[in-house]
Amino acid sequence: MPQSSRRTFLQNAGGGLGGLALTAMLAGETQAAIHHAPKARRVIQIFCPGGMSHLDTFDHKPELVKRAGQPFDPDGKLQFFASKPGNCQPSHWEFRQHGESGMWVSDLLPKLATCVDDIAFIHSMQSKTALHGPACFMMNTGFTLPGFPSMGSWVTYGLGSEADDLPAFVVLPDPRGLPPGGIINWGAGFLPAVHQATMLDTSNSKQPIADLFPPAEFAEQSPSSEHAGLDFLQKLNQLHRETRSGNSELDARIKAYEMAARLQLSAPEVTDIQSESESTRRLYEVDHPENGPFGRQCLLARRLTQRGVRFVQIYCGAENTTAKKIRPNWDSHEDIVRDHGYWGSVLDSGASALLKDLKAHGMLDDTLVICTTEFGRQPGAQGKEGKGRDHNAGAFTAWLAGGGIRGGVRYGATDELGSKAIQSPTYCYDLHATALHLLGIDHQRLTYYQNGIDRRLTDVHGHVIQEILA
């Protein structure tokens, strides 16, 4: 059949289902990559783009307090990412010890501080770049260049899905917009395209996936007519595929159409948080004007994983491209109190609610929760008024909870001012290797042959951080 008529048919008969192309994975399709007994069945990852300051959240530095106001670089030889170092600037929030473990957390995150006995902190994270986009790529894919599969794609490639009517890998972007680097952060790269994430709009329970439902002019068609059209479409797709063997994007599109009918029922149900109890909605602060959007994302992550979604990624912040001071993410060059004060409250309410809710539902033991950012901030002040902090690829903090993690522990350390990781320097490779290990996967054995190389998420690096495992 001529290609143009096929395209026309897809547009008319398929309605909005084409928006699901490359995103849905059929349950049961798995590479059977279980190499040992898993501790976790699923992953929820919180990503804070912009560069969350470890010095104002989890990395307590008394020496920075002692040297407050003194030049960070008295000789004037250093250059930060976008500025010369200013004076030493301690956190604007008091640090206190919490829980039976005595973990240090700043007053910026009082609710998350109540969860420290379930959390393992990695204080020695580093990146290979201080540029937002490449650093986000590195944390998500293990590479600073675009085009490599994300961790969520690798996980679903290895383990498949536990759900028949939902995708295996779901991303919940910040309602303000996409993160630095956009959708490449959760792309499938060279893996079969079916492993790319499905993106959900958490603010729209009736249309959570773009173009999921047919346009209004087709909404009144009878079920028999719709089924007949989809059957005919399937036949056209099969004929089209027979002459294009090995095209994973075409295979993914066909599977997306097969999944779409089920998603028309399952997606609105899973995103309808009105069915949750009033106490749960209060816990996540879903009606709060500022904290509510992220709270809904976290609540939706629990609902998705509860229904068998393998990997959910939540973004707490968007791209920093607006000229208006709407605090799009954690990038605090000018005013750390203003920017982190806003995002700290957002993260604090949603992340703490997620951990407590997972535990209440008996899910925390086999759900791995990861929270990270792309890099940290500098201990020297930045900006005309000395209220900001510059990028710091040499040190930041990530934390993990649930799913085989030993809570109330810390791993690695930075120097006395928090400028650079000096004890057990850790990269995304180690974090990824640990996450895969908890899912029952040996990171060195989960590979995909591409351009003459057995590629893997951890490239040629990575080790499992045994010290934080239960």
C-alpha cells in the first residue's frame, strides 16, 4: 500500500495513539537478567536539576562556619565554574543531628530529617563536568554525551515489566517544564526503542499522556468500529514491518498501539489521586500552592509502582531558561536562601511523604528510592552581594533508601570546607552499579552489543557500594 495513504490512515484511524510511540513495553518481555537474589523489585528516582547544594542540606561543615567571611582563595589563583571564589560562606540553615543514627541534616529539610534512619547518604559524589546538560546526562546515562540509554531504560531492558496495562518505565517531569537536556535524559539510546520512558503529565488526570485519546471528531465512534479500525491498522503495521526487519522504532510503535487501548483505561485511573484518603493527600500536601505539584508527582510514583511499574523517575525542577525569577530549579548563583529556600520546602514535603507512605504500604522494603542532583555547589560565596554559590563538580551528596539499603549510615566524605570529595570518591557508575545489584543484576553482565562494543550502563567503571547495603 502506498506510504502516503498509510500515513493518512494512521492520522485518521489511530487518533491520538501515535503519541505513545516508542514508549510502551509489553509485560513479560524481559532479558531475564537476574544474576542473584534481588532486594528491590522497583525503583523510584528523584532528580533535582540545577545543582542542589550539599553544604546547605546534608554535608555538615563546622570548619566552614569557623572561616565564615574569610577569603576562600587568599592567593587568588582559583577559578570556579562561572566566577572567582568569594569568601567562605557557611550554610544559611542550622545543621542538627537526627534520629537514632544521629545523621546531620540542615533545618532546610525538617521533614526529611525525620526519615534519616531509613536513609544512606553518599557524601563523596563527583561529576566529570560542571555543565548542567552534560552533568544531567552523566547522572542518568553514565555518559556526558547524549545518545546513551538511561538507567531506567537499562533496568527495563534487563527486567521487563510487572504490569500488563502500564509501561515499565515512567517519567514525571516538573510541571514547569523539562530538565536541562530535555527528553534525552530518559531516552533508550541504542537499546531497542521500546525501552524509552513514557512521560506523564501529573497535572492532568483526564489526559495524563499526550494524545492518548482520539480527537473529539472520533470520540463518538462505536466500539466495534474502533476495534475494526485498529485491527486493520495492525495488519498494515505488520505488512510495513515485514519489509523493514530490525527497525526497533517500528516494533516499538506497533507495541505502543497494542498498549494504548489498555492505557486508555489504566492511565486515568492511576493518575486520579482523588481516590486517595484525605490523610494521604494531606501528607503529600497536594493542595499546597507551591509544594502540591511535586507532592502529586511523589504520590503518583507510589501509585504507579504499586501497580507494577518497574522504574519511575521524578523531576524536582525544570530547565533554567526563563528570564523571570520563578525559581525554575536548584541553580542558585545569586541567592541561595531564595532559591534553595523554595525548592527545599518542595523536596522536603514530597520526598518525606513518599518514604513514609511507602513504609505504611509495606513497599519500602522492596522499593529502592534514590535522590540525586547533577553536581553540588561551592563553599565560596558568589554574586554581587555574596549570596549565591557556583557549580561544584567535585562534591555533592546523593541518598538512597529502602530496597536493601542500610539506613542511618553515611559513605565517603568531602574536605573540611566541602569543596572536594577526598574519602571514597564516588561517581554515577558506582551509584548505578549499586542500584542494579539491589535489583539482582550484575552491572558488568548487563550488556548490549553496539558498534563493535558490549556497552553497559557503567561503561568500564563502577563498583557496588557494599558499605550502604543492608
